[in-house]
Amino acid sequence: MSALLPPPRAPRVLLVTFNRLVPADQGNARRIMQLVRLYEAMGFEIDLLYHREEGLDPGLLRALQGRFGRVQLLESRASKRIGADHVCQLMDWYDPQLHAVASEMHRLRGYQVVHVNYVWYAPLLRHFGPEVLKVLDSHDIFADRALAYQQAGLAPAWFSTSLQQEDEAFAWADAVLAIQRDEARAMAARGHRHILFLPYLEPQVAPFTPRRPGAPLVLGYLGSGNDWNIRSLRAFLEAWQARPDRPPVQLLVAGGISRHLAEQPGVVRLGFVQELQTFYGAIDIAINPMVGGTGLKIKTVEPLCFGRPVLATPAGIQGLTEVWRLPVAESPEALAELLCRTLSGDATDTLAAWLAQAEATRVALDAQFDAQRQRFSRWLSQRLSLPLAG
């Protein structure tokens, strides 16, 4: 009698990130968990190397250990030096400790994929051989990012690097993920032929349902306290409060931006909210009056996951123009004018139209995401000789 063979071991991914992932209450963490679910749907087991830059507590550790196959913690020693003109060098933001820790995890666990987030983690990919598939999720284009701030009269924030540094980092990966199609095209135009477009999209949490008859209208904005968000919402509120035809609607503001707003009529500052569904369940229309910025505006996609229409400016739908079906106001001031004009009287028909347009936008987003998810899954399956998941 032949011996029973052990069941085949699930392929493994080593995920490297500095983000607190549980709960995923920031846009970048939600993007990372989107990829976690995608890998899991393909049958991968996922280990986490948490490069501790966003703290650790017993609750977080328990949550991570319950979510991932194996969790390794590493306190960050990256210098994160910022050079002249706010140009950052990759190796100033990379932690050289990562190599030894990741290599030991690979020796013990045997990974088929190493997946790193953000371009300054790309140097880690150089330490893995051709038997390991190396994936870099860019999250954003960071080359010359500081220029966008300077051109808007803002002080550059966080990470920005040179085209040469970013191109070098991309070359270390087998695939670079772009979160929006325009960025994928820009990366490819620079000569990179291993770019995969994978948009951000969360599962549908709530259906698109009409507002309660007779209930007062409520607008909503949820965002962090970064400079772009502050400038954008303040511009909207200044225009909104100055209009004599402002309808009697309430604006709920949630997230870190709440700390940067003065008290004013009709605006309720909620601060951090524990449950996104509770916030979106309390509003009728989300707004995103962005005046600029970089990267995909997750705060524009998010309301659609909770069955709410979103009214935004062109900067607010950056990366989404191909699928967008809702009205777009040219500026925060134009958005205030649009809301005043449409909500001052009987807005029943307009609200119904916006809801239908929001649902159509979500359908288009789903179709786009599903096509790109399948493309990424096919690439992984072919490179690793795995059966293609449905």
C-alpha cells in the first residue's frame, strides 16, 4: 500500500508594510487589505512583516495574529531624512534591518511572492532570487511629488523623490501596481513594461436606497487632516457660508480634519468615527471639494461602497473619470453653488437622479475592477504555475 501523500501546501505571500492594518481605518491600510483579500481568494497564505512605524498595542497584535498566518514585528530604524528641495533618497527611508528579518522568514516559510508597499521598500526586493515573485504596490507616483505642493503654495509633505530613484525602484520589482489608470500610463511612458493597473474598490456594504421622505438633508465629508483636505474643505465652507440661498442642510465632518475647522453654523465636527457604516448611514450626500493633491481620492470611492452618491470637483475624481457618471463641479465654490441651487427647493427628482448616477458609477467601477483583478490573477497564476482562481 502506498503511503498517503500530505496535502499540497498553500503558496505563501510575505506582505511588508508599516501601516496599522486592523482596523483598516486609513485609506492606505484599506488598499493593502484589498490586496490581502485578493491573494486569499487565490488560495495564498499570507504572512506579515509589520515594520512598526504606526505603533503597537496588545489589541493590535492580537488582531494581526488572528488575521495573518505568521506575524513578525520590527521596530523601524529608517532615518527618513529629507534632502534639499524635499527630495528623498530611497536608502534614507529604507531600513537596512529588513533584509535579515525577511530573509530569515523566507528560510523558514518559503515564499512564492514578496509584496511590499510604497516605493521606499523596493530595496528589499533586491535580496530575493528569481524563484520569488516580487510585487511593489506603488500607492502613488512619488517622483517630483513635492512640485505639486509647491505649485499650490503648500509646503511639501511626507515623501517625494526623483524620477531616477523611482525608476530604479520600479526596476527591482517583477510587477508594479498602479492604483489609477493615468498613473499606470505615466509609468509605462517612462519605459516600464511591468506595470499592472489595479484600482481601489471595497466590497459593496449597503445598497443605493432613497432618502427617508421628509427627513432633513445631511451632507457628509470624511477625511484626514492633511494640507490638501484642509485647504479644500475650508474653501468650500467659505463659499457655502457666504451664500444667502444656503439651504437648511447639515454637514457632518468626520476624521482628522475635524480638528482643523472652526465651529460654524450647520457644521457638526465628529472627529474620528469607529464605524464607517454608521457615518455613511447618517448622511444623504457625500462631498469631496478637492482643489488638488496627488493619488487616487479614496474618500470619493468610499461613499459609493455604502450606497451614497458623491459630488466632487475634477481633482476629487482624479483617476476615476473613465467610470464617473455623477455631476462634477469645477471648484469648491461651484460645488457650493450647485448644492444651493438644487437643494433649496424640491430636490426629489435631482436626488433620485444622483442616486441612479451613483449606482451606475458603482457598476462601472465594479466592471473595471473585476477586469483588472482577473488580469493580476492571471499574471500571478502564469508566473507561479498555479491554477487560475475563479
